[in-house]
Amino acid sequence: MYKVADIFCGAGGLSYGFSMHPYFELIWANDIDKDAILSYQANHKETQTILCDIMQLNCHNLPCVSIDILLGGPPCQSYSTLGKRKMDEKANLFKEYLRLLDLVKPKMFVFENVVGLMSMQKGQLFKRICNAFKERGYILEHAILNALDYGVPQIRERVILVGALKSFKQKSHSHKPIKTHFFNQLIF
């Protein structure tokens, strides 16, 4: 069984997919928003939640459990094509994701964000983020997926980065997930 942690967890949407599979156990989740944590707790009753600013997470306040997979999607407002697209405090929270990777040292990670991240600073920010993951020894795959194709009742394209340590010897799963819903073909 793979042990999973979720940072920037919100209500637990990213965790939900993992919770449905018997090979994954959600160990802990973190968010700064109290209402998000309350929703997460309602959705994932067995998972320990940590309500605090991600910058406060450290080896002293995290559960002493080895984590195999780190999930997370830093706030996307700064990267969204509908937002201001400024390099503000939220735009730099990907650095906290990297810090948690260094702290937790998972075998794999899933990093989720809006597609606009790929075009921020003419693509240079996305390239910097990918290089930072590679410098930590992760092999990367990325895909653009629409949540509508997987049962979420909204059109929500996301870039999904999956990284695995070069030393993690598991069967490769470098294919896109199979679409489970086809609403976009019926409606549009």
C-alpha cells in the first residue's frame, strides 16, 4: 500500500481519486483555509489534517510516517489566464511544494495546476518548475486533462505533472488515464 500526503488540499478533490483505489492510503493533508479543512475532514474522515500555512510545515509538526506519494496543486490565481498573471506571493508557492518534496522525500508526486501555468513568463516559469523537479532526481511526465472527462461536472482543464524518482523501480504508467465521461461530446 502506498502512503499519500496532500498539500494545498482544499476540500480534497485530488485526494478523492486516490482514496477510491485500494493501493493508496491517505495519511495527512494540509491547507491554510479552515473551511477547506472542514470539508476535507468530511470527505476523508480517516486522514489526519493539518490546518496551517504551508510555510509552517516542518519535520516537527508532520506525522512520522514515510510518504510514498505527495499530491498538491498550489493556488492557481496567479497563473490563470482569467487572473492578473502576476508573480505575487501565491505565484511563488510552488517553491513550498519543492521544499515539502525535499522534506518528505516521496518516491512519486502529482503536481496539478491550471494550463495557464505553462504560458506564464512565455513558458519560462513552467520550464523552471520542471527543471527544479528534475534536479531533485525525478523523471517527469505531464499531460493536460479536462476534469469533465473524468466525472467532474465542469469544464476544468489542468496540467498534471507526475514525477517518479529515478531510483523508484515500478512499472511505468506513462499513459493518460482513460476517460470515464463523455459529456463534452454530447453537450458541445
